[in-house]
Amino acid sequence: MTTTKLDLTGLKCPLPALKTRKALKGLQPSERLEVHCTDPLAIIDIPNLLNEVGDSLVATERDGNRIVFLIEKGHVTT
């Protein structure tokens, strides 16, 4: 399984959600995206984005002011 890392530390809302959305578009189903953020609003924005686009939040970790999201690209339905 391929995991792509995306470092969005230092970026403020709405950039983490927008850049995560763009990165997810380039992934194939079942590939994973590991997103690193420092924006406190990302803890709300990223899960809301995933609910909107149908991808899955596998895990969320906090390390100080850093938030790490592990996201799995959803399967395309017809």
C-alpha cells in the first residue's frame, strides 16, 4: 500500500483542507495520504472534507501543536 506524505505545517485555514483535497484527487483507491498540519482548525476541517468527498480517516495523532492525519482514498462508485 502506497502512502504519500504531505507537509502542511505552518499553513492556516483554509489552505490545509484545500491542499489535502488537491492531493487526494491524485491518488488511486486504497492509497493513503499522511497529512501533517499545525493549524488547530484542521482537526475540524480535514474530517469534514473527508465526509464530503467520501474518503476515510484511518487515524489522527497529536504531537504538541502538530496534527497528523492518515487518510485512505475511497473507492470510486458508479
